[in-house]
Amino acid sequence: MSKNIIVIGSGFSGLSAAAYLAKAGNKVTILEKNESPGGRARKMDVSGYQFDMGPSWYWMPDVFDHFFADFGKKVSDYYELLRLDPGYKIVFGPNEEMSVPADYEELKALFESYEKGAADKLDQFMKEAAYKYEVGMGEFVFKPSHNIMEFADLRVLASLFKLQMLSSVTTQVEKLFQHRHLRELLKFPVLFLGATPEDTPAMYTLMNYADLKLGTWFPLKGMFQIVEAMVELNQSLGVEIKTDHVVERLEVNQKNITTIHTNKGNFQADIVVASADYHHVEQKLLTLHTECIQKNTGIKEPWPLPPSFIISALQRNSTNCCITICFLMKILKCMRMKFTRMLNGLPNHCFTPA
Ligand SMILES: Cc1cc2nc3c(=O)[nH]c(=O)nc-3n(C[C@H](O)[C@H](O)[C@H](O)COP(=O)(O)OP(=O)(O)OC[C@H]3O[C@@H](n4cnc5c(N)ncnc54)[C@H](O)[C@@H]3O)c2cc1C
């Protein structure tokens, strides 16, 4: 049955969620606090010039293809994509630069020029990275996580051992390559995960596959083209985007959000999808919810806690643990949903102040 759904935020995640929910036949409204959509990927116009405010690296073009294909569309229906060559340039210091070619054979030659035998080692490294990318995307990222049984597949379980969860990116890279520049080239992509290569599981060399094989791309006319494409898609699906609407509070009663309070009045919805930052939603928009849970359960941190937090708190190496857990989050999410449902059923667990 069609539901009335409100999505908070029009960043990539909100626009994506809204499009899928509308495609499933729901009436979807996005409430966005800024005057324009896009979130961290929005643009700024100054004197006729347009500036992208956030992302500039377009990696993993397959993810964008996959998204638009779900709606019977192609990326080229919305924007023209260029593969950059060189993909980018690394400046190591004065007169120390490396341009990274798009062509793999040229890349191998570049590696060999730094270090004898490095081209063959790159082949070996990329073969493993390709496996990690295929398994990581195919078996984890693109699965809907409706049920933990989605992951109960022998091939998937067996793959966990080949994903090199226990050694780090640094160990893996330094085992094969000696030259400082090659090491730095292969270690930097994990910065996109907000982590250091020392603390990141070697499974994340899948980022090197995304970088060096799939390439660095750029939409002609800028990254905001992606936002415009997603907005156009949403509009074609009947999604209404209300900008300048700041969600100030989510009023909850028992287990449901009853009212969405904004600076432009109140809204009701059958379902609310919050795509603003997790911390903001938990601690600023759901304050009564948080206070009540703290009072009734004695839990100091807002609930539901991300599983990664709980587990990383028990570990010494919290960064490494967090990243590993993020990847396994999809599995844990199913468990967490079950546990939250169980908690909701407890008689002393209410969402309104006593
Ligand atoms: C400087 C910078 C460079 C980056 N570079 C890259 C890159 O090169 N490649 C890459 O892939 N990624 C990059 N990223 C990361 C990427 O931009 C983000 O991961 C992505 O845009 C996040 O999308 P999101 O929808 O999750 O969140 P957001 O874009 O933050 O969207 C959340 C939305 O919710 C809205 N909102 C928040 N609170 C409320 C409220 N109370 N009421 C109503 N609306 C609300 C916000 O205004 C925002 O529009 C970069 C990010 C930054 C900041």
C-alpha cells in the first residue's frame, strides 16, 4: 500500500532513498534545510561562475550506472562523463611529482621505472584488489540487507578469509613495493574512508582497483551535474523537494514519529527517513526519545548505538575495528533491528517523558 514518506535531507543519500521509495509507489516529500539541494555536494554561484562545494573525485562509475539503471536510465541521459588522463597528479615535494596515467599498461611502465619488477607485482596486487572489489560490491554493498540469511552463503562466508581482514593496507603494500612514491600512491586512497592505511584492513585495497583500474572521472560542467540528475529523476517520479525547510524536532509517541516540526510548519508522515548526519538526528531531532531512553534504561549514550561504536569501544584499536565493522555493518544491521524491536517491546521502554 502506498505510504506518505518524508525524507530529511537532499544529499546523495536522501535523493537516492527518495527515488527508490517513489519508484515503489509511495508519495515522497524531501525536506531540505538549505536553499538548494545536494547537501555536501551542492554548488555555489558567484558572478556567473559555478563552484562545486564538496566532492571532486568521481570514482566507481559502476555505482552510478547501477543507480540510474534501476530506473531504466543511463548516466549519459543526464550528463557527459570524462575519464581523466592522467587521473590525477601527486606532488610529493618540490620537483617530486607523479602523474597517474589512465592506461594500465602505461601505469605498469611507470611502476617499473621506479622499481625493477614492480610491474609484475602490480599485476598481482591488482588481481587481489579486483577480487576484493567484486566480492565487496557484489556480495555486501548491493545486497538489500532485509534478512541476515542473505549473507548465509558458503561462497560469501568463504570469501571473508580471502578479504584480508586481519592485515593492514600498509602491510600489504609494503610487502610488495619498496619505493616511497609507489607505496604512497597505493596507500593514499584509504583517506577517503577517513582512516590511515596502518589502521585499515587490507581488504580496502579494493579502493586501488577503483582508482587505478576503474579510473578517475569527471562530469563535464562539474560534480553538481550528479545532483541535478538525481533531482530531475526524483521529480520525474513525483517526489516533491521542499528547500528552506529546517526540520527542528521529531515528535515521537510510543514507537512512531507523530509530527515533524519544521521552521515552515508541521508535517505528518507514515514513514520518516532521516538522511542528515546520524549524530544530528539522534541528538538534536530526537531529543525526547533520547532522554526517555536514558531515563528508562540507564544507557548514557543515545540509543540505538551504532554497532560499530559498541564493538570498537571494546577494542583497543578502535579505528581499525570501526572500519572493519562498517563493512560488516550490513550484516549487523539486521541483528540490531531485531534487538531494537525486542527493546521496543519492553514495558518500561517508552518514547515520551514519564
Ligand atoms: C569538501 C568535501 C570533499 C569531498 N570529496 C569527495 C570526493 O571527491 N568524492 C566522493 O565520493 N566524496 C567526497 N566527499 C564526500 C561526499 O560529498 C559525501 O559523502 C556525500 O555528499 C554525503 O551525502 P549525504 O547525503 O550522506 O549527506 P549530506 O550531503 O550531508 O546530506 C544531508 C542533507 O541533510 C540536510 N539536513 C541536515 N539537517 C537537516 C535538518 N534538520 N532539516 C532538513 N535538512 C537537513 C543537509 O542540509 C544536507 O542537504 C567530500 C565531502 C566534502 C565535504
